[in-house]
Amino acid sequence: MQSKVNLALAEIERGTQEIIGLEGIKTLLSAYFERGETFSIKAGFDPTAPDLHLGHTVLLQKLAIFQKYGAKVYFLIGDFTGMIGDPTGKNETRKPLSKEQVLENAETYQKQVVKVLDSSKMEIVFNSTWLEKLGTKGMIELSAKFSVARMLERDDFEKRYKAQNPISIVEFFYPLLQGYDSVALNCDIEIGGSDQKFNLLMGRHLQRSYGLNKEQSVVMMPLLEGLDGVQKMSKSLGNYVGITQEPKEMFGRILSISDTLMWRYYELLSTKTLQEIEALKIGVEQGKFHPKAIKEDLALEIIACYYDKQKAQEAREEFIRVFSKDELPSDMPSFIKSKNIWIAQLMSECGLSASNSESLRLIKQGAVKLNHQKLEDCKLNLQEGEYVLQVGKRKFIKVLIQ
């Protein structure tokens, strides 16, 4: 039995940045293997954007591991806290979302999460269910559980306070409400990103304060770097791979990461063992494997997880056809425009840029091709004919000018 616990722990600890309450997790695993007792783990997601990306799946995949070893997952959608906005890492007060925005984004989360987690061992919960019932009396009691001085120890609050940047009182409630989620759900474990440490520990503190006979263990995962290899993966920064993006788009984005960052993605996103990954790494270093081929394998594995193996292979073939053989994609968007249209206006109207000024910037950077030739004339007005316009490596359109 102990060997089973150790094997499970090795899988659970893989890729984690920090675990607080490891002994508690060992006890839960022992009870599962000895007596079949289950336990609960939660992860909270504020539905501030409609789509999940690979950064989110670092948590989801770890939750799936816990499901293998007796855990019931509470996939918590912070519809109540989402209307406050998580101040973590922010240097200014975050604008709250409307109830309609939160619920719309939450609906997409519910459809996407089952691609990773076993729905029979999971419950999707909304924290408005219990937080709206707290009322004024409950909120006052909750706020009495923690001091302002302790709240200002939090790194981002401390920096904003010293810089005399405003901090709203409602932002102090965010970690308290997230912590109260653990009280309401009577959680055994909570998992989150390493930037959530203050909020995650709040759950332990409040479980004690409210007299629960437990103190949740905390599992912290590192933040997955985005495609730039610098900033954490974020939709707002554009350095993300969304799990609902088209397979060919996912393939191209994953292929764009650096050879060094590739190993980070393997560790946090692949189902290969650490020994298998190390063998691949040594093979690349010794010249037995080309890093591009290993990166393609990673892309195929990730895409197959959210689509299927056939879609993944089709995405690879399309990528090779277009970028390795300099051919055109098979499904370019087509547009019809009137003659004498200015090239910058055409690009913005057809979605190749966000504005005319961005179009001009892209042309000056040499990122635009017209019929396979680099475009240099910013003043060009297109006359009658058919054209293929390309921006960067992955954006193509076909235009009929008449």
C-alpha cells in the first residue's frame, strides 16, 4: 500500500512549485488505497475571458491526476468574485465584470473543462451559491477574521500602498471570499497558480477560524510562460494557445516556441514520464533527434488531447504544406472589394490588422506579402484583379478587386 502512495505522490508532485500540507495529502491517499475513502479538491477560475488556454490546463491536468487517486474535483467558477476582479499582480484597481459577462464566459468554461477532467468525478460549482447568502452580517463576520495589517503584507497590496496607488476596500474582500469558498465546500485540498499563494493560504486560515476540524493542503503550480517565453500565458498579451483554437492555429503557435521553452511545456503539459522527457532531451543534445521534430510531437499530443489524433495529424500536414513548401492554406478567407482601395484600409477591413496605422507599421516592418512578394509601398491602391495577401507566417486572405 505504501508503494502505491509513493507512486501517486510522485505523480502529484511532478511539476509543482510548492506544496503546503504534504503530510495531509499522504493521509488522504492512504485512506483511499486502504479503505476507498474519497476526498475533495478545488480549483477556482474567475471567468474573466471566454476561453481557456494551455496555461489553465496546467491546473486541469493536475486535477485529473488527483481524480485518479480518489479525489472529487470542485471546478469552482467564481461568478461572484469575478464581479470584483482578482487584484493579484495588478498595480491598479481592476474593473469589475457585469453579471451577464461573467455568466456568458462561465458557460464556455463548462463545455471546455470536460475535455480534460472526468465529469463523473467532478462537480461544477458557482461561488455565488453561498457568497450571496452571507448577507451584511456574514460579510462583517468574515471581515473580522483578518486584519488590515496582515492584508497589506500581500506583495501587490504592499507595493501599491507604498506607491500611494489606490486600493479599494472591495479588493480586500477578494482573498477573504476565495478563502471562504474553502469553508463552504469543506475542501481537503486547493490547487492554484504560484501567484495565488496569499489567497490559497487564506483558505487554510479561514477553515481554522470557522472551526472546521481540518486545514486544507495547498498545491501551487508554476505559471506557464507564453509563446514569448517571458510573460505568463495570457490572452490579453496575445502569447497564448487556446484549447478551442483551430488545430492548425494551435500547431503553428506551439511550433513557434523556443527550443528551450519546449522542455517546460513538455514537463507541464505532456503525459510522457519525466524519464521519457529526459531521454528526448539527451537525444536532442546528442544530435539523435531534431528539436523541431520533438516539438511537432508535443504539438500533436496537445492537439489530440483537445480534438483527436486525426485532427492533429491534419494540422501538421497543413502546416508543412503551407510553411515548409511555401504553398497557400486550403481555407483562406475570401473578400470582394472595390478598385482603388488603399492597401492599409484593405488590411484592417479584412482583419489582417486592427487599424490602418497598424497596417502601415506591419508594411514598414516587412511583415506583409502581396502575391508572395514583400510589400513595401505604403501608398499602394489596388486595381482590378485577384490578390493573396499575407501577414506574418499564419495570416492569409484572398481578395477579388472589381
